Amino acid sequence: MYGIVNKAIEDLVTEQFGTAVWKQVLDKSGVDVDFFISNEPYDDAITYSLAGTVAEVLNTSVSNVLVLFGEYWILKTGKEKYGGLLEAGGKNLREFLINLPSFHKRIMIMYPKLTPPEFELSHVEENSVWVHYFSKREGLKDFVQGLLQGLGKLYKTEIEIELLQDRDKGADHEIFKVRW
Ligand code: HEM
């Protein structure tokens, strides 16, 4: 994944737990990188290793780290570094989610080597939608959970998220029902 993702993990850990904890994560993970260049692609293994080691060092689960990171990605990385892009995504949560399937197309202009997630929407109602998540990568559904929670906070909308279908249970993609 692009360095911006690893850099955001570094920023999250540094801001919320301190530079000493980040140093410990780097040492323990064996990731031998002095600093991440945002617009350079890195091996996915680096991102997975960082997330796993953060969980170990903080004595929590990888799921928790991914949820935390998803929220951080929207509320800090997205808002501070890509505010315009997020705003262009919609004037409220419902509109943002309806536009989500095309969101990473705009990102590919900045990051042409992106391997983006794919989203589809169904069951679009006034107060709920089903968000279908497809990915070539494994194990990131909790990241999506955190991203959706972050979007709820961004739009100051209280939401409930229900996982209707799960790749871990044999399905070919995840379905999140988002209700507000
Ligand atoms: C300013 C906002 C955003 C930016 C700049 C951004 C950019 C990126 C980048 C650079 C990656 C790494 C992929 C790669 O390098 O190949 C990524 C992955 C991902 N993004 Fe976004 N993104 C944004 C918002 C969102 C939103 C709103 C969602 C969904 C709610 C989302 C869902 C994901 C997921 C799930 C992945 C993991 C990749 C996968 O599942 O295969 N992103 N994004």
C-alpha cells in the first residue's frame, strides 16, 4: 500500500501513545524503514506487520487496532490532508455512501498504482443502506468498520453498523448494513 497508509499508522501511534511506543513498534516489527514516503507504494506485508505489532505492543487485538485506524484515517488523515476530497464525497452521510463506489477513482489520479477496495450499494433507503465491500486483500473488514464509524462522526450522524455477510464465514465479500 502507498506510504501514506503506513505514515498514518505512525501518526496515530505517535499522537495517541507517544514516540517511544512507535519506536518500540518499529523495532519489534522488523520494518526497516526510516520514514515513509506518502506517494510511494510499499509491500502490503509492511502495513500488516505494523498493524500486528501495534496490537502486540498495546496488548490489544488487531481488530481493535484496525477499527481505531479506520476512524483515525477519516477524522485525521482524511480531514486534515484531503479535506476537499472528503467534502466532495457528499453533503451528508447518505450521499457520501451513495458516492462511495466511485470515491477511489479520484484517488487514483493522485496514486496511479493504487489497488483500491471496491464498494457497491444496495437496499438504499432513507435511513439505511447496505454497503458491499470487495477487496483483493484479506483481513481488513475491521478497518472498514472503523472507516464507517469515522464517517458517522465526520457527518455528526449517529449510526449503527451490522455485519450481514462475512468472508470469514465463506461469503465472497462483506456486507455492512449502515443505519442512522
Ligand atoms: C481522503 C480520503 C481517502 C484517501 C486519500 C484514501 C486513499 C487510500 C489509499 C492510498 C489506500 C491504499 C491502497 C493502495 O495503496 O493500494 C486506500 C485503501 C483503502 N481504502 Fe481508501 N482512501 C480514502 C477514503 C476511504 C473511505 C471513505 C473508505 C471507505 C469507507 C476507504 C476504504 C478503503 C479500504 C477498505 C482500503 C483498504 C484496501 C483494500 O481493502 O484492498 N477509503 N485508500
